[in-house]
Amino acid sequence: QMQLVESGGGLVQAGGSLRLSCAASGSIFNIGAMDWYRQAPGKQRESVAAITRGGTTTYADSVKSRFTLSRDNAKNTVYLQMNSLKPEDTAVYYCNADIYDSSGWKDYWGQGTQVTVSS
């Protein structure tokens, strides 16, 4: 069964750093784009950052220069390094990936990991 498992969330003070990881497991033939989204209480889920298989990244304006997205294709894992965290970064962070398995390309989501930034 295909799974995306996130880790690395937690509580940090403003100005601190966290590193989120998302590992895909299952009968994977290929992985395309991998992304991070976040959802704060009472708000819609929003895109944070995305990375293609080749390593091209895009970021939301709110996290540019503070967050860095990278991936290890051999480990089917994507990493989100978050620096200079702000209270407004508090949210549940979700990993998303386009994965090619025996049924073709499908979109998968992780279960989410909580990030809380205290002021």
C-alpha cells in the first residue's frame, strides 16, 4: 500500500528552525513532483513549496528565502528545511506527491505533521 509518512514537526520559538521529512513507500515505479502544503486553523490549505523530479523548486512568497525544499530520489524522500520561523507559519503541514505505480499516475497525501511556532 502506498504511503507518504511525514516527520519532523513540533514546537519551536520564533526565529527557530525545523526540518520536515516526507518518505514515500510502496510499489513505486516513479515519483514526479513532490510538494508541501499547510493548513492553519480556520484557513484554507495552501501551497508552500514544490520540487520536480529534476530538482526545480518553487516557493510561496511568504516562505521564500526562509524555507528550502530538497529531495533524495534514491530514498523517495523530500525535505523541507524551515528557518527563521514565524508564528504565522503555525499550521499542519502536508506532503503531496505524484506517484506512478502499477495503476498509473496518482496523487497521494500524507497524514500531516503539526508545526507550532511560539512568539
